[in-house]
Amino acid sequence: MKIYLRMSLMREKQAIDEHFEDIEALIIDSHILETFQNATSGYVTRNKLKFIIDPITYRFTTEIIKECTKKRWYDRLVENYKMEDLMRYDGTLNLDKLHPHIRRNSFVKNIINYQDKRISQLSTETESWLTLLSEDNGRFEKKPLNVFPPYFIIESDESLDINIKSIMLAKEHTTNKIYANIPIENELLYDIKFINKLIEKYTSLELDGYFIWITDFNELKQRKSYLTYYEYLFKTFKDNVNDEIQINNMFGGYFSNLLTKKGVMDGFAHGLGFSESKNPYGQGGPAPTRYYVPLIHRMLTIDRAEDILENYEESKCNCPVCEHKEISELSTIELTKHVLNVKVQEKELSETLSLDELIEKMNSDSSGIVESARDSETRKQFNIYTEHLREWSNALS
Ligand SMILES: [Zn+2]
């Protein structure tokens, strides 16, 4: 089971530091890299981390980009992607300008070159003092584990074809592994005919791997039938490629952990607390203060989490952060560290137990919590907090 971590705040480094070995790679959005150029490139280089850069090209075609043109990363990305001539006055990317072929080809080349070279470029400035710190730093390969050809949200046959064309051009521009980044508008998930066509197109490209992203699909909020479509998508992808080709979920939570256990995907990515699903048309922003309750595999506000912990002793976390503290005493960074500690515990547990045992545990945790409620009002609340566990269990059984 491979866990990829999407880093979005510099303070998360303190949590990640303790778990380098447990993470397959860091996924860094290019706008994060450009916002914190030295901090990010220095961190990756100093610790010789495995990393992947997400070029977030889709973002330049969404409405929200118009509000981002004053941010420092905007100009830096437009410049580094060499796409000045492709931009409209309102700050959005004009995909019509990707004709003729020669323009599309250089667009693809620029996006891929950026991923292959950017960390090297940025860390060159700090190289001299880095080599003082560590003698063999010069040998660290500052290339990402793979590159993503430019991609856009798939809403129709047209956007699907734009993505496919980019991938077909990518091979001549890198010797690195090529993964497709596949963001699918969530309503299309239920259009089996479209999904089958999409899978056929992508798998016939013979890439090294895939990261699939169903937009705004929060595993916690889905009914069994939707979860079944979700599983179908990953399973069909997996069935249509060789074993060594990686099928990953770009934004997943504990349900993705269970699907990985089931063998329908190889791994999944998540952020530290709020990136288990993603709406591409939203601004994002800092996460509210919440606590990840291990037994229910979800975040709750501190007072709600306390409610469960007080009623149900077994739900207390035993990670090094929580061991000797009340959760209301935890600092923001401790809350973040706790999330990653628990995610790693979840991964280890999945590698130890069978899928049936994991489902059984989920069922008994869910009923244990509900039954621990001290009164009918609390019981009603606990039923709500654990509802997703029953949906997940039904979907997998
Ligand atoms: Zn903990």
C-alpha cells in the first residue's frame, strides 16, 4: 500500500519529518512550490525526499484563477510554463490557442520540463551551503518520481481528448516515468459508458501509472451505490493494465485504504487533514481546527471529538502526540502530527489484517461508539458521526 502525501503548508514539514519512511512520495502543487520556493526546494533537497510535482494546469482554465492573478505564484508559473501567449486578458488559459500542433507540443514540453528541472534550478542557489552540511548531497537526484502531462478537468469528450493528446506528445520530452493525472467531473462517474470509454483511451496509452481524481467526491458523504461506482472505476482501470502499472487515487481517505487492501488500487494521496477530496472550482484555504478520530477515520471539531472520546474509552488515540494530553490541549502542529501518525497506523493495520477483519473491526467500532452514548440525543449524534462506516461496510461486503 502506497501513501502519497500532498503537502500544502510549510508547517506540515514538522509532521512529515517523522514519517519519511512511511510515505511513498510528497506531492507538491506547483503553486505551493512557487509560493515557498526556497523553503520547499531546500526541504526536498536537504532530506533527499521522493517527490512529485503536480503542475495544476487545470486551474488556469477555471474561474477562480481570475482572482489569483495577483498572487506571486501566478506570474511565476505563467513565466515558467512559458504560456504568456496563451493567456487571455482575464488571466485564464485559452485552450483554443493550443492549435496548431506545434504550439500544443511546446506547451506539453514546457510543463514537463518544469517538473523535471524546477527543484534542481531552485536548489542550485542554496547548493553551496547544502554541500557544507552533507558531503554527498550533490548525488541526490533532484528529479520527481514521475511527471504529469498537462491536464484539465474532464467534463466531456472534448476535454478528455485534450488530455489524451497532451499525453501522446509527452513521451518525446522526458526520460522520466509518465503518469496521467485524471480529474473526472463527479457526475460522469455514474455514466458507465463514458467511464468505459475513458478507461479504454487512457489504458491504451501504456503509461507508467495513473492518478485518478473524482472531483469533489468526499468518501465520507457517499451512499453505497455511489461508492460502488467509485470502486468500479478503479477496479476496471486496474483490470486493464499490467500489474506493475500503478493505479492511484489522487484524493482519498480511509475508504481508499480499504479499496487498496481489496486490490482495486495501488495507493492513494491525501493532505494532512483537509485534502481527502477536492473541489477544483473552490479556493481551498486553511483547514479549520479539527481532530481526526482514529476509530471513525474522520475529522470532527474538537468538542464533538471529545464527546466520543469521553463516552467510548476505546476511541482514545495512543499515538505519541495524544498519549499524555487532552485533545483540547493540542497545538495546531500537534493536531497535524496526530493525523499523520494515525494514517500510518491505519496503513500498518491494513497490512496486518485481512479485508474481512478490517470490515469487522469497522462494524464493531461503529456500533461500540453508538452504544456508548449516554442519552438518546448523543446517540443520535453518534449515529451521524459513524454513518459513513456503515455505508463503507455495505459497499465492500
Ligand atoms: Zn494521536
